[in-house]
Amino acid sequence: MLDALKDIIRKSSIHVCLVNSGGCNGCDIEVVALLSPRYDLEQYGIYVHNNPREADVILVTGAVTEQWKENLRRIYTKAPEPKIVVALGNCPISGDVFNQEGGCVNAPVSDFIPVDAEVSGCPPRPSEILEAILAVAPGAIAAKGRQKE
Amino acid sequence: MSSVIWYMYEFARKSWAEKFAGAKSEHDIVEKPDRFRDFPEVFKEYCIGCGACTAACPAPGAIKLVRDEDTTDMEGLTYPVIVMGACIRCGFCAEVCPTDPKTLTCGENHLIREEFTILPVDKMFVIDDYLCIRCKKCMKSCQVDAIHEEDNKILVDQKKCISCGDCLDACPVKGALKGIYISNIEEQKQIINLIVQTLEKTIEDRQEDLKKLSSDKIFKMEYPLVELKEKAINIIPKEEMVMDLMEKITDRLKMRIITWDEEKCTKCRLCVEECPSGAITYNKETGVTRNPEKCLRCSTCHQTCPFGVAGYYLAKFLIDKNSDGEDVILITLKPSQLPVVD
């Protein structure tokens, strides 16, 4: 009964932690645009915390630099279950323009933490980010929550 | 405490409750703007497999050239595939794609629209490397740094040039820097042909005077410009352009004139064999004749003929005013100093 109630509430209340693992900041700016009145992220029940301990969704941007290899795992372990990871933009998916020969990035992010959803684009449109979070998060969180039992 | 009361009042207001219940996002936030540059579109049948797109792509692995398997009827197509996870939608691939129509199109890329890339100018500035003295005055006068030095040559970067003409004023050598009209190419050709042919005909009409000319004298004549100008304006109805063209043509035009004195001919037919283009023919009735249409003005006949049938003269031209103040083309003719078989 209590878990069922939790599921319902969690579906409409998503806490997001934004992690920039060494990108150009373009995707982060698109996330900021999401917080603006035009897109108004919070009307969907999504709240950007920037605290992994409270996060349901970890939004990863950036192409994973040397320093972020360990920290990314640490952040992932700090987030409470159930948690999902969304790779935002091309950097965490493929390394994008940083993944040149002789470059020092360790993309993709899925080498370090399990990724549930990918949003491609450099940067993706705010509406695409929103679409991805809303399409994946409620279902995934609810499903993972139930699996735990 | 007062703030709590204010909050309670805010929450109790009907309009707030209505807005809260009926909140929805506007549709326009998911719509892409008209000029949004999305992922490139691939039309694989146009691809020539040159690989320009992969070379231009700034993101490694965003474009992969793939080749279909050969079938019994035809060879497999080669075409680019866009990897969404790496493409940054910059549109460079569409910009460099050389096929027509383009294999790759990417939104309304401003570089694909020709009216934006090609400057709307009618003159192209070029430097004649042969005449250029490399004083670099044009380089200093250029306001947009379009003129640069490369490999000890002064070059104009056509992409940067705004056709202001400042370099032309700065250039101390006549003809070393030229503003060439890039429109009406066919008409310009017609005018060039008209002028050259008219001038040659004028000179050849005065063959008799030329024959009397001794080898150390020069022969001067004038040709009025008015008539020629009228004819040229009929082809291109822009006086400024026609005058510019005429000046450029006559400026460094060197014409070779061959005269033919049949009275001196002894029908030895030495020239017939020597003529490289077959312009000189022999016929029993008409004797040795020269066809000016075929003639290359190479002067081989002049050097071959032992009797001086073929005369060879060099003509130079200049547009100027004569003593009456009329615009004329001054023609100066000089007998050639080539060695002749005696």
C-alpha cells in the first residue's frame, strides 16, 4: 500500500542531479533554458537538485575527462535506488568533437555507469531533453522501485 | 507569521487554483523553429563517394561512408550515414558536398544559399603576376585585408574582396591590377571579337600604304571610336562597362598583321609547304592564295618567301583623344625585324 503510494508520487516527482563530466557547457545551458519560464521544468514535477543523494535521475553531460572517471562512479553510488542515468548530448554517448585521435576523454559514459537513456544532439533542444526525462523517468523509476522488493 | 497568512491567501485564491489545475505547456516549445538546423538528410542515390563530408566533419565518427553489397544488376551504392550520437548538426558536410543536387542537405544552411556566399558584385579584381612589381601598395590600401602575399606573388582573396576598387587607384602599374566584369561573359566575348576584327580589317585595308613603309619607320593611323562604341553598346547597353572593356582590350593588345603582295609572287610554292595551318594553297588558275580565316599569323611565310610577298607587321593600340578632341584608337604599326631569307 505504502509502496504503491510511493510509486504514484514518484511518477510525478522527479529529482534531477546534473553532472557535467567535462564538456563544453552547451548542454548545461540548455538545461538552464529548461528552468526558464518558457519551458518551466517544475510544472512537470521535475526539480533540479544537484545533489546526488536526493536524485532519482542523474543527467550526465560531458565526455568524461580523466578526473571524472572515478568521481562519476562515486556520484552514481551515492544516488539512492531506484535511480536512472540519462546521457545528455553527444559527448557522453560518443565523445563528440573531443574524441579526437590523441584526445584525453574517456567517452562513452556507459563504460563507467549504466545508462538508461540517451539524448543525442549537440546540444539537444530543451524540448528533447524534457521529452527524454518524461518518457523514461516515471516508468523506469516505478519499475526499478518494484524490482527492489 | 504574516507571510504564512499571505501564502494561505495565495493558495486559497481561485485563479491560482484554476491555473494550477489547468497547467499545460504551450505547443510551440516542442516545435522546431523554421531555420533550425537539424541532423543532415542523406540522399544516397546522388553520392559520388568522394569523402568530402567525412573530411569536413569536425566530430570523429559522425559520418561513415558505407557501401551497399553488389547485386547482379548493379554495383552497390556508396553513401554517407549520419551517426546521431556524434553529429553536432553543424552542416559542414552539406556545405562541402560537391554533388548537384546535394547528397547531404542540412536545414537552411546559410552557406548553401548562393546569394549569401557570392558577393553581389559585378567586378572581380585580379592581379596580373607578369606586370605586378610587388610594391604592395594595393595590400596597404585594401580595407578588408583581401590582398595577401603568397609564394612571392600578390593574390586577391575573392571571398574577402568587397570590390571597392581602392586597390585599383593605388596600383602604380597600368594593367597590373584589373577589375574584370564577371557578368555578361558571352556578350563581352562578342565585343572583344568585334573590336579586334574591326581593327584588323581597318589595318588590312591600308595594305598599300604599309608596303611602302621602310623597315626602320613606323606607320601611324587613327580609328574613330564613336562607331565602334555604338556597335558595342548595342551588344551590352552599359556605356561604362563598354568603355572599360575597350580600354582593357586595346591597352596591351599586340596584333600581328600579314600583308600579301600578289604582284611579287613567282608561284614558287615554298610557302605552301611551310604553312602550318594550311592557309596558303596553290591552284593553277588562281595561283598561290592565302586564306585569312585559317591563318595563324605565325610569320612562317614571311620568313620563307624569298620575294617578299608576305609582309609582317606588329600593331599596337591606345585609346586617346586626337587633335580635334575626338575619342580615337591610335594605331601604331611597325615592320617586324624578323630575319628573312634573301
